[in-house]
Amino acid sequence: MSSVLEVKELARSFGGISAVDGVTFSVDQAEIVGIIGPNGSGKSTLFNLLTGVHKADRGHVMLFGQDVTRKPSHKIARAGLSRTFQLPALFVNMSVRHNLWAAAVQGDWHGAPSMAEDVLELLDLADVAEALAGSLSGGQQRLLEMGRVLMQAPRIVLLDEVAAGVHPRLRQTILKAIRELRAKDTTFLIIEHDLELTQDICDRMIVMDAGKIVAEGTFDEITHDPQVMEAYLGVPVE
Amino acid sequence: MTVTTFASRANTIRVAGLAALIVVGATLPLWTTPYWIRIATGVALWAGLALSWNVIGGYAGYISFGHVAFFGIGSYTTAILMQPQYHWPFFATLPVAAVIATVFAATAGWPALRLTGAYFAIATWALAEAVRELTTVSDFTGGSGGLTLPVKSSSSFFYYVMLITVVLSYILCYFLLERSRFGYRVKAVRDNEAAARAQGIDATRVKIEAFMLSAAIPAVLGGINAYWITFINPNSVLNTIITDQMVVMVLVGGLGHAWGPAFGAAALYLINEQFLTSFGSSTSYIAMVGIIVMLVVLFLPDGVVSLWGRTRRTRLVRQLLGRAADEFHPRRTTDDASTTARKGASR
């Protein structure tokens, strides 16, 4: 299977702190890869580097064979990469429905209204379609971000804790949406603290600690990795 | 009575009100005095200026305190081109005024729109002051003495030209900002720039386009105003108080609302005229405007138009004011998108 995303020696420091330190990995088409790690391990910074929010100090990001390392966010998004943010980043003065329309401004604008209605139904947001996005509960805001991703019909999706604070029933809805998109060859990179969820949906896991990748493999492989145990639980007491 | 019946009746009232407004507007010079024609022309002028500020301030979320620069550029373009040595026809000067203002907006906006909040406000204020100073010291603008234009003594002519220009501007902005994908791009950038970029929106370009649109309208109105008042100088068409009035009118009418600025402009212009007539000066008017602004921001953050419908943008005024405050006192946050949006000043 071909790699749709290749990351080579990617690094970024803030002040003297290496947030991401020489990260290298690749993701195949239609693969779902989970990224886990303790707080401050560099997961969200990695997403920001992949999406052009931050510029890398060194290293390369290849998206569908194109070098996008220095490209601005909107060009990376137009290349087919969609994302959600660690804290929901909504258009708070627009209604839920218009948030979905806004996600289609670079794509099928004329088909956006009918597509938005389908997404509202799918994500159980139809009842709040006219509400301002800023007035939604935390869980509903995450669903709306997921809805915007669906509206973009992306080729690769970066989800940053998309299920955090979402009702278990709606979490299943999100998982279903992810699986449906994957069936259409969409690739996923998912940051998630909920190991049960990652076990449920991810083909492969990447574990980060202090800006580096400390382990990579299937869920079973990484949960038995001593470095992962150390990253999560600390150095064993002698 | 059903909800549908209520909605239908509300629509009928709305259509009837609009029809009455059109009839009154179209026939006004036929049945009223020159004084009221002059007042109506002034209302139209300020409604257009408030609209133009609303494009960049309300829709794009960038508080400009230099918008008078575009009004002045338009005024001087028309005034210079209508001087005896050039002798351009009045209507030919208006597109030139619009083009010069939009090019100026694009040139100045490219660096200025990388700033956010209070920094952008200060930059635009400085820009307008620079234009004013240049106009004061330049010979071709007549310096501080200003320029005189040919006299056309027809109040109906200026009323209709002003009214048609403003109505067309409102219609254009309504379709561009409320009904087109451009409008969604602009509003997305206003609400969350990082998220907008993540949707594939070229935020820098969108902001410049919005700034250009907001510059073209006051330039054309400035040209019409210059011909109407027949004499301009830096103090009359590049005075900071003109921008202040635009801001206040939009805040009172409804920030980011399609027609709210027209209401704010009409209300404040008429109140100002009443104060001038009653007291002979604007001092008390300025004090009263201060009180009105405080009351509106505190109790009607969506502006007066929110009294007639559901509150839609309660966050907008607070968001813009909060963004400006954050420039000076940044809050600690882990929110990538909001942090990035606030980092615009250093981008």
C-alpha cells in the first residue's frame, strides 16, 4: 500500500524546548493511525507542523508525494488534508448549519446545503442547526468540528481528541463516520487519550514522549513495550 | 393562530414597510422642502459610510480607525479631476476614486492586515493621519486651503445620486457577504482565522479583498460629497471624527448586521441635526453619543436591530473587544486555534 503521508526528521523548538524532536513516520492510504502520549509530549505540535500552523525548524512533510513542509495551512487543506483542533475551533458567531456551509467554501458550494442536512442528521445536530456554534455544549462542539471535516470530503484527516467529552452514544456515531470515510479510502491520524477508543479503531499506534517517537506498532505491541510503560507510568521503583 | 400565520403576517408587514420606504425614498424631492432633502442626503451618505465600515469591522472583524482615509481619497480624486485644468465630468471621476481607494487599501492592507486587534486599529489610524498630513502639505491637493469644485445647485440631483449609490452598495454587500461563498469566507476568518485556514481559506487574501470592498464605497461617497459641498480641505474630509462616527453608527445599529448600520446612521445623524438646530453646536451631541455607546455595548451588544429579531451575534462585540484586550494582556491558553489567531500581530 502506498504512503499518503511521510514525515522525515521533523523538529520544532519553542524557546529552548524541543516540542517535536526528529519525528519520522509514514501513513498508508486508508490506514487509521493513533498517536498517544502524555500531556506535553508534542502530539498537537506535530499536528500543527503537519498542517502548516507552525513552521518546522527542520525535516520534511510529504503529502501525496508533494513536499508541503513550508506550505501555508490553506494550501495543505486544499491538497486534501482536514483537521480538528485540541479545543474546538468553531465559527462561534455563525449557526451550526452555517458552520457546515463554511466548511464547503472551497469545494462543492452548491451541494453544501443538502450535504449539510445529511451531516446534521448523521451527527444528531439537526435540533440545534439554527443555534449559534458558540452556544453548543462541549460535546456538541466536537461533533460540529467532525461535521466540518465530513463536509470537506478530505483524503486525509487529523483528529485531535475528537471524542473527548462526547456522550458514549454520539462517540459511536463519530466512530461510525470514521469507518465510513475509511471505506472510501480516507486516511486518519488520531490523537486520543482514550486507549479503549484507539484500540477499537486504530490499525497502528505511535507513542510520543518528550517530542520523540518512543514506540510504534499495533495496540498489543505498544501496550507491552517497556518504554511506553515508562512514558505513561514513570521509571519503575527499584 | 398558528406559527405559520404569524410568520406570514410578519413577512407581509416587512414587505409593506420596504415598499413604503421605496416609495418615500423615490418621491421625497417631489413633496418636501430643500432642508429635508439635504437631511435625507446626509442620512444616505452616513448610511453608506457606516456600511463600508461594517464590511471590515463587522464582517471581517478588523476594527479600522482609519477608514476616513478612503473617504478623503475619493473626495480629493473627484475634486482634483474636476478642476478647470482637467475638467473631467463628475460621473467619470467616481470609478477612478473607487479604483484608487481599492488599490490603496490593497497596498496598505497587505502589511496592516497581518496585525490584529488594537495593533490594526492603531496602524489604520496612523495611515489616515499620514494621508491627512500629505494632503495638507501637497500643492496638487490645495494644501491646507483645500479645493473648490464647480457648483451644481440641485439638491434633488445629489439626493438621488447619493441614494442610488448607497442602495446599490447595500444590495451588493448583502449578496456578497450574506449570500455568497465570499461572505462565508470573510465571516469564517473573523470568527477563527486558524480554523478558516484549516478549511482551505486563504485568510490573508480574503481580508485584503474585504478591505478593498470596504474602501471602494466611502471613496465613491467621498466623491459625491465633495461635489455636493463644493469645497473640501483636509479638515473636512480627512477628519478622524468621520471614522469615529462610522464606528458609533455601526455599533448602535448592529455590528456585522446587513442593514443595522443604516438604522444606526439614520438615528444618530437625525439626533445630531436636532442638537445642532436646538443648541447650535455638537458638543452635547458628542457627550450623548458616548452615553449611547456605553448603553448599547452593555445592554444591546447586537445593536438596536436585535430588538426586532433573535439575538444572533451576542459574542461578536465582546469577541472583538476581548481580542483587542488580549493584545496587551495575553491570556495563557492551550487552544491552538485561538492562540494562533491572536498571534497575528507577529505573523
